[in-house]
Amino acid sequence: MVIQICVGSSCHLKGSQEIVELLQKAIEEHHLTEEVTLAGSFCIGTCNRDGVTVQVDNEVCVGINRENFNSFLQRKILSKFA
């Protein structure tokens, strides 16, 4: 699985660094370091005013923030390894 986190200026201002850190921690905690590749990406092209844009394989997810991170993690990442 490849996860790309937008680090363009808009997402950077909305907390992309925090999302990167949360993803790094979650991937390590769930022992997925061999299955998941994290990458930074400049603008993915789907800016959202509520949060960061993250692409999981070919699916673009918008509005990711600290408040909805756990739900995003469960639905889009961990469910693929269950």
C-alpha cells in the first residue's frame, strides 16, 4: 500500500506534518512498516478547507485532520489488512 500525504502549501497550513506523524506512529504500532510506504506529495489537486488530502493507493481522501484521523485510519488503511 502506498500512502501519499499532500505537503503542498495549503495542506501544510492545515496540518499535513501532524498527519504524517500520526500515520508514522500508527503504521509502526500496527506493525505495517513492511506493507505500507509513506510518501510526501505536492498538491494532489483536491484541496479541501477542512483538512489534509491523503491518497491511499489510487483513492483520494480529503479533509483528514486530527479529529477524524482514527476513523480514516480504520476505514482506509487498517481494514485492508484485516
